[in-house]
Amino acid sequence: MKFRSLFVAVATAALAALATATPASAATPNPGAITADNTTLIFTAGSGVDNNLTVGKITINGQDRISINDQAALITENLPHCVSANNGHQVHCDLALVTRLDVTLGGGADQMTATSVLTVPMDVDAGTGDDGIMTAGGNDTVDTGSGNDWVNPGAGHDRVYLGLNADGADVRDGQADYVDCGVRGVFEKPDEVRADAGDTMYRCEKVIVG
């Protein structure tokens, strides 16, 4: 009887402890980083993050600034012309000191949207995963990597490289663009591109003009 009472007491205490235990918090996504190479601003995503990136132009105290915001993860920076904001999810930098933006998204299902008022040229490496990429008004280069990706490079004379799997691109902007759809795998569905009549298509299985 003594052992039974002891067992009941221990079991009751254990159940009470489980009921009041604080659940373990979810792992914090790996932060992205803003660095620079002379006047090229560089965003590198943290590994394993499904980034949700917004790039645009803002004006603070009369100064135009390029803003990079990631809803999915924090962004670190240590540059004299950049400032962290939005609880660490945003970095904005003096636009006068930036002539190009390089973006490396890496693995994950990433989304990137750039506002059309931004004319800084962009070089985007989307990496693996099913990504959606929309750049802005500069002469941009987008490499989708592998995954079922969709690209709209906005205005400008853009270059788009579609990787493995079934991708789509819309390069209709009235300016001459170049799209390379890559080598189609044996079991892949065809890539589909919406283009202007003056655009150059290479290795693209399905092109809709206009």
C-alpha cells in the first residue's frame, strides 16, 4: 500500500509538471546579412529560410534610401550608411551610395518583390525552392536556380535565366529583354514565357508574345 501511494503521488506530480510546463519556443530563423562591395549593396539570406523580401525606395528627412525588408527573418548590418529598423527586419541605406544590389536567397520557397520606382540594377540568385521574384526598374539579371519559379523582372533591359523544373516568366515591358529557359529535363513540364515581340528567347519551349 505504501508503494502504491508513493507511485500515485509521483505520477500525479509528473502530470502536474507536464501540464504547467512552458512549451519550447520555435527555432529563430537564421538572419540574413547586408554587406557591401564598394557601391554594390549585397543581401545574403540566412540558410533554410523561406524569405519574404520587399525592396523599395523610401525618403527620410529629404534623403532617398534603399529599403530591404524581410518579414521572415532578421537582417544584420554593420555599414556606416545603413540603419536597422522594424525590430531588425528592415535595413535602409543611403541610395546615393548604392549603384547595384546583389541578392542571394539560397534554399527555400522565397518571395521577393521590388517596387517599380527603384531603378538600381539588381542581380538576383534565387537558389533552390519554388520562388517568386519581381524586380524593379533597372537593368536586372535573375537566375531562378532549381524549383518551380516565376519571374517578372519589371522595366529595363533584363536578363532572365530559368533553371530546372517548370518555370514561368513575364518580361513584357516594351524594352528588349533576354530569356534563357535552360535545358529541359526528360520529365519536366515546359517553361512558359510571356514576352514582347522584340525580346530574345533561347531554349524556351512555350513563348506567348503580347
